[in-house]
Amino acid sequence: MGIRFVLLVNKQGQTRLAQYYEYLTLEERRALEGEIVRKCLARNDQQCSFVEHRNYKVVYRRYASLFFLVGVDNDENELAILEFIHLLVETMDRHFGNVCELDIMFHLEKAHFMLEEMVMNGCIVETSKTNILSPIQLMDKAS
């Protein structure tokens, strides 16, 4: 398994989206999120986007007011995960039109759906923006 979790966090450290691909209790999730968010938000722009924490490698990237954090195994390719984060942002941009924190908050189910289309059981299974967004567009037409 490659990806262990995906977090979208605002500049104040509030989690806006969390998806885990391994079982953790709520207390473990809260503790892990708090530690990782504090560690990543405290870093400046000149530092690299990779942080080792516990038995994870955390790859993160800031887009506007949102931080995208992805926890992976230690043997995972960091640059590939940065590309995955960029693909996720581009996909959300295409659907929402310049994605922001409010888009995630008001359309959380769509953001989760996009992530679920891209990642299954911790493995990236889809990278085509068209294939990722077509079921969402069909749901939008039906409603």
C-alpha cells in the first residue's frame, strides 16, 4: 500500500477533508492530524515539501489557502506524490473553477468522490481528469 491518508487543511490548521486508507481510531487520527498539521504549517516556503513523521513520509503542498497533505510509506516516490497532489488540485479546479476552501466545505461529498475515483485502497488507480469528473457531471445532470 502506498498512500496512507490524504488531508486538506486550511492555514489555521482546521481539517477540511480527511481520507484514511488504514484503520486508525478517532483518537489516533486526531493526534496524528494535530502533530502533522503543526509540523507542516510551521515550515516556510524555502523548506522542502517532504517531512518524516513516525512511520510515515508526509508530502505536502500549499495551494492558495489550502494545504494538501498526503501520508505515504517511506519507500514511496515523493515527486510522484507531488504530481498526484497537483492532479487532485487540477481536477478540483476544473470542476469548481479555481478551488478554494469554501468549495471543499460546501461540496465535501464531491471532493471525497473525486478522491475515491483517484485512489482505491491506498493505490492511485485513475489519473484522467475526464474519467474522474464524468460520474460527478452525470450526478449533477440528474439532480
